[in-house]
Amino acid sequence: MPKYTGRRLGQPFSAIRSLCAIFFGLIPALAWADFAVNLPQPASGLAQDIFDLHSLILWICLAILIVVFVPMLIALIRHRKSVGHQAAKFHDNLGVEIAWTIVPVLILIGMAWPATRLVASMKDTSKSDLTIKVTGHQWKWEYEYLGEDIRFMSNSSTPKVQIDGEQSKGEHYLLEVDRPLVVPAGQKVRLVLTASDVIHAWWVPAFGVKQDAIPGFIRDAWFKVDQVGTYRGQCAELCGVGHGFMPVVVDVVSPEQFATWKQEQKTLVAAAAANVGKTYEMAELKALGEKVYAANCVACHQPTGMGVPGAFPALNGSAIVSGEKAGHIDIVLNGKAATAMAAFGKQLSDLDLAAVITYERNSWNNTTGDLVQPADIAARRR
């Protein structure tokens, strides 16, 4: 009876393993997906310039590939030792060496010149028609129209049931917000960007704008879009556990529509100021507070109020939530140093703050029965 060695038995198994590796390696390629082979369709002149430069550089790279690597590959195949060719013996050629030094330098200069002009254009925020301050927070954007007394927060509005997989994903899954940035078509918009906590990045591919928002620094960018429409982007800097829930949505409207929108926003601001002295019932505050909590607090403290052990404290049964109202208001207004608890005093209105604090003190297992009114928040601001 023949004796089979481990080596002979291992050969077919080795072949099977190789075939399996190839098969499983090809599985991702078999998936039907929306493969993009180029940059998104430009919506601004700046984005079009970036697109054109990108295309030019790719054509130059293709030309280099054809001129350099194709002849080299042919030479390697036709002059290999296995077909009888002998290695040539020759000395250096000064002319060739000068040529292959000067030509690449000229190519680099030819690429660097338009690239430098484009970068300078990207940084030229002068002569803008509108300036908007953009502040990144974990995990939302704050927009302030300088000189217009308009300021609001923009939060992701993708339903949690879609995020949890309990409902099919919407058309703009994770790319939808409750309040988009609104700008007029045909006008140069300057953005001044900063952040309140960690580094974020405001990115809308169709505008050709991607600018970091850094705590303690002011960076700026600009865009001008002529076509009315809705444009979407995301935070492009890893900024924490809620990074994937920080979309950017910009509505570009006609100048007439923008003027109407501005007036509506100023009316809302006036109405919010008038609400400071109004007294609300428990049901009203809890209903609004639940929405404010979902938009601003749920990422850390969770829908159940139980937080994330070791990272974010629970609000359910918390000594702060069940303690004096003044202490609870102060920590929500001013945040807590050396923790992830942000100061919401500048992010939310008095009514929103009163509602969310009332909601926290009367939800889950918390039954304080306390109502916090907008006037209580206004008093603690002083």
C-alpha cells in the first residue's frame, strides 16, 4: 500500500485554499454598487476649476505612462535574456541625462502653475456679498449670518428607526437636516469657520469647498453658486462617535426668496424673545423637550437616559437631574470642564433649554414634577 506523505496530501489542499482566497477576494467586485469614476458634477465656478485641473493632471499622467512605461515594457519583453539577447555595454550619455532631468522639471512647473493659481483663488474671500460664521459642535453645525441677527443650529434629521435598521433607508439617509443653510444664488458667500470642541470639517463636494473648523482658530472659505437647488455634504474630519451624523445641507435660492427667508427668520427671533416671559404647561415643555433632547443629547446620553458606561453618564436617576433646578440649569447652560458635556447656552434658545431640562427631570424614572420656564433660564444667564 503506498505511503502518502504530508507534502503530497497538502498539495491539493493548498490549491483549494488558493482558489477559495481568489473567490472570496472577488466577492466585493461582484456586488452591484453605484461606482463613481470621477468627481461629482461641479455646481460652482470654483468646483469647475478644480474639476478641470484634476482632469488635466490625469491626462498628463496618462501621457507619461504611455511615453515612459509602454516603451520600457516593450523593451523588457523583447530584449530579455531568455530569447538570446546579451546585455549591452555602454557609458553614460550627458545629453540624455540632461533631457530626463529638464523635461520632468518642465512638466512639474506646467502642473504647479495652474495649481498655484487655483489655490490662491480658493483662498481669496474678498468682495463677498454675504458672510456666514460656521461653528462645528459635537455633532451639529451652527450658522450665524453676520450683521443680520440670524443664528440657528442645524442637526441631522434622519429618523432613528432608519439608523437602527427598523425602517428602510430614505433617499438622503444621513444627509438630511432639520434646518439647512440658505444662501442666495449668484452671490459670493464667505464662510468663516471655527469649532467649539474638536476639529470638524465643512465639506460640500459640489461647491469645491472642504475647510477644517478648528477650536481657537478662524479659517475661511467661499463659494458662489448660480444654479438654484439643494446641495449636500458632510463633516469630513473624524470628530467622535457622532461623526457620521453631522451632515451639511445648503439650499441655494433666488435672491428674492432669500430676502423673504431672512424676514421670516427675524420674525422667529422676535417671537422667541417674546416667549421668555410666557408660562408653559408640563405637557408642552415635555413634548418640545423630547425633540430637543433627540437632536442634541441622545448621542451621548442615549434615548433611555442611561448614557454609555465609562464614557457618558446616565441622566436616569442622576443626582444632578433630581437635585436643585439651579444646578441642573447651570450645567446645561455652561457645560462641564474637562468632560464632553458642551455648553448649550449659546446653542439653544431659552425655551428649548427650559423644555429639555423639564423633559429630563420628568422622564424615565425621574419624577421630580419640576417645571423649568424660559424665564428661569434667562435669570440664570445673568
